[in-house]
Amino acid sequence: MKEYKDEDISDAEVKKRKIRERYKGIDPDELDFIPAKEKENIHRADIERRVAVYARVSTDDPNQTSSYELQKNHYNDFVSRHPNWTLVKIYADEGISGTSLQHRDSFIEMIRDCEDGKIDIIITKSVSRFARNIVDCIKIERDLKKLSPPVGVMFETENIFTLDEDSEVLLSIMAMMAQEESHTKSEIMNSSIEMRFKRGIFLTPSLLGYDQDEDGNLVINEDEAKIVRLIFFMYLSGYTCQAIADKLSSLGCLTKKGNSQWSAGSILQILQNERHCGDVLARKTFTPNYLDHKSRKNNKDRNQYRRRNHHEAIISRDDFIAVQRLICNAKYGNKGLLPELKVITEGILRGFVPIHPRWAGFKADDYRAASHSAETTETDSAPHYLGNKSGDFDLHGYEIARGPFFQTANRVSVTISATVITFTTEAVRKFGKALSVELLIHPGRKTFAVRPASKESRCSVKWARIRNGSIIPRSINSSAFLPTIFHLLDWNTACKYRILGIHRQKEDESILLFDLNETEIVMPNSMVPDSHDDSDSIPSMKPFQSGSKQNVLAYPAEWSENFGKEYYSHSQSDETAAYSGSWNSQSEGQPFRETDLQITGEQERQAEMTKILNGIEEQNNG
């Protein structure tokens, strides 16, 4: 048999031999054994424990009081059966959900006392009583375990003690089950509410001006209704919410909750509550996350249900609508000015609706209806088509190329974004030194018009300024009405729209016209359509040329199929081409009768306010 010398053994084998030799260990007599502390045993009678108890019920329904008291009594007895335990305190939250730490004041106080070293053990009935949010539950358990000395939580029903080494896996499972139980209950509740609303069964919370009968129906409380009428009439008469609140506070009037101090916010809530005009709008807010319970305004995120004339009204519907318009317009500096939609009923601009720069209360349908009301014949909605005249060349089949395909610098144009309108220098110079104009729109023809206006005109906007003797454009902040215009034209608020215009003048009358069907679109790069992309891009737009890194310039896809409009169609698209007679382009707009509000007259309001105020003062003095 061949013998191997050390030099014949590989380095790897040498290392293996050394490792084997090292792991043979040493003589046990050469080691001193130091035992670990015994595992935590909360039932040991020789160790004093400072014990806290946590109890919670999820609603403040009187029927839950028995459950709440039973929990407290049970744990008083439970702690007293352990002679080495000292009850620090029973921390109890009543009427609070366990899915969030929000508003759980006693729970938060208990955790703070643990951090201050006042508690050794927390005892609670179950994981669901402690927390129904798995993230909160595990985080708090770990934080308590890190304290020195650590604080353990004992869950009686599940028989879990968090200082046991194998407790966290089981606790995670039970916390997940508790959270899912809350989720299921939330879904059931939302489904139940939806079914109620579908059948016209609405929630009727306590409301100033109304009491509830035995069936939960709203019935007018005349003493409170007087205060509601006073609030609405004062607002219609130009008082601010703060001024109304101050007046009611000085008179000693009481809120629905019995407070004598009023705030501007509480006045605004009353003014915006549709129940005062007899209607009910269900689900004005909703809670998207059952864990944090944070309410959000319902902007068509959930179904809504409205029932008109649900109960007797305190305020007329027209008065209520007028107040909503005043509130909406107050955001844009239009305080105390009731908006009124008007339409041009004669002249070259018949059917055009003047746009007030700070009126936000009107919708796209209001503009359409107002414009339509000025039309007297079917042909009013479109220019007359004349075709070629006798002796002229027949230009049927020929097209006039679109202006945007050529150089647009130094041209009459306007750029419209979601908040701002900006005209070019060439556009503002067409009206000479006029710094103010009036903007108008024809929804049916999708035509935008501009005419000179004095700064005293109710609908005038400042579109230019003088600098170094020259007139230059000024951006028009239009955030009040542009959302409605974008909706009317089905435009995307993420884009800007640039439209070439034409200037027309007849004698001393001058107007600018913009065809809103013929627009360039400046759109973010992220919205450029991609044949392999299913994102929310604009499918009807195609990029024409590269723009900046953020934006590209695009045109409607159908433009790729032709150069422009057919010759005769183009010639008649000019609103002035088919119109004969006097332009009368400065014709004043007439109120749109179909949407006029029959609000309570000023004299009647003043008389009613005086009557109510005198009655309150007599009651206070009596």
C-alpha cells in the first residue's frame, strides 16, 4: 500500500483536517456553565407585576354599555385573583373603532405609560380588542418588547403572551384575521347603505331648522327655521359668513348642538346644505379606506342619489341655488354679485354667450341652452352656403390649406390652458389701444369671439397693458370658467390649445373670431399615443413635430387626410361671410329667461330679516 507524505496532501485537505480537529471540542470540565434566566412566566407568584387592562367597544350605542362594563368588571376580578399583581389602571375606549389609533386616547395613554416604565403587563380580551390593523398591532407589540424592561401583552381569548418566543407568528395570523373581519364588516355596511339609497331611504342626521318625528322624518322646527331663513337672507343681501356668525353670536342664538358661539365655517355648512330647500343628496362624502376612516369629498367616486321635495323646505330652491352661485363665485373675488347668464339675441353675434371671468356657477348645459334660446330658425345654427357665383371659376373639390401648417408667428392666435387664456401681440393690436375686451362663445358652432369692451362692463377682462408706449398681451386668469369651457368642448385639462383667429372689421365695428374645431394641441410627452401603449393617451391626436422634453405639438388625426377645408365650406365658416345688414356687434346680452331664478326680492328679504331680528331681541328681553 502506498504511503502518503504531508507534502503529498493538498492544501484543501489540510484545512479540512484542522477544522475536524477544532470541532472535536474540549473537556467539559474546563468550561464554566452560566445558565440563562428562566423564560418569562406571568403566573409566577414570587414576582410582582404592574398590570394594565385595556377594554374597548366599537360603538357608543347604549346597548354596548353592558359589554363595556362587563369587560371592566371581569378584569378587576381577574387581576385580584393574582396576589402578586397590582392593577395600575383600566384603560378603556368607548365608541372607538380598532382599525386605527386615531381618537383612541386611552390606548395612547396606556402605551405612553409603558414607555415611562409604569407597566409590566397589558391584559386584553382578544387581538381584535387591541387592534384590528395588522401593521399597528405588530409594530406596537415589537415596540413594547424593545422596552427595558420589556412589556408583554396577554391576549386572553387566543392565549397569546407576546414575550413568548413563538408568539409573533400566531399574533400575526390573528391580527390579519381581525383586520379582514373589519374589512368584511365595512363591505357589508357599504352594501347596506347602497341598497338603502337605491330605495330612497336616506340618513337624516340632526339639522338646524328641523326635528325628527318618531319615524325619523324631518319636520320643521319653526324657532330654528327662523334662524335658517335669517342666515340665507343675510347672505343674499351681501353679508359674509363671518358677519352672519358674529351677528348670531351677539344675539345669543343657539346652534343645533346648543352652542351660543357661531363660526364662519358653521354658517357656510348651513348655506350649502340642500336639505334646507327640501332636497336630499345622499353620499356627499365617502370613506375610501376602512383602516384610517378618513372621509373624502365624493367627486363622482361613488354613486350618489338625489331626491327632490323629500321634505318641507325652509328656503325656496331658487334662493338656495342663488346662494350656491354666490358661494362659488366668492372664490374668485365676486363677492355679493349674483351671476346672471346672458345671450346675444341680435346682430352678427346672435347666439353667442358672454363669459364672465369670475362666474363659476354655470355648467356646460347652461351655455348650450342659453345659446339655443337665441336661435329663431334652423339656419341660425350654421352659416349659409352660397357656392360659386355665376361667371366665377368653379372651385368645388379645392381645399384651403390650414393656417397652422404654415408659420404662425405674428398671427392672430390665442392659447388656452386649464386656467389661463393668452392672446398674441398681433391679436391685441387689432383693437388699437383697447385694454379691455369681452369674451363670448357659441357652443353649437364651437366658435370663440372677442369684442372691445369698456372696463366698466360687467363681463370685461383686461387682456393687454401698455409698456414703453406699446400695447402688449396680458394673461387672463380664467380658472373660474375654463373648467366648464373645457367640458363643453371635450378638451383635456392636461393640454394647451392654440387656435388661429381672424380679425373682421366693418366700419367702426371690430371683432376677432376663433374656430375651436381647428386647434393645435400642446400635450405632455407622456400623453403621446403609442401603438403598443394602453395608457390614457389621447387616441384622436398624433404628434406633428417634436417639442420640448416635456411637451409636443400635435394636431387632430383627421388632418392627415386632407390639407384643409373645402373651398366654399371654408369661405362660409367665417361668421361674417354670410351675414348681411348691420353687424350690431356691440349688442348687449339679454338674460337667459329659461334659467332665471325667482329669488326672494330685496324688500321682502329686508322685511323678513327685520321681523326675525326683532322677534329674537324681544325674546331675549322677555
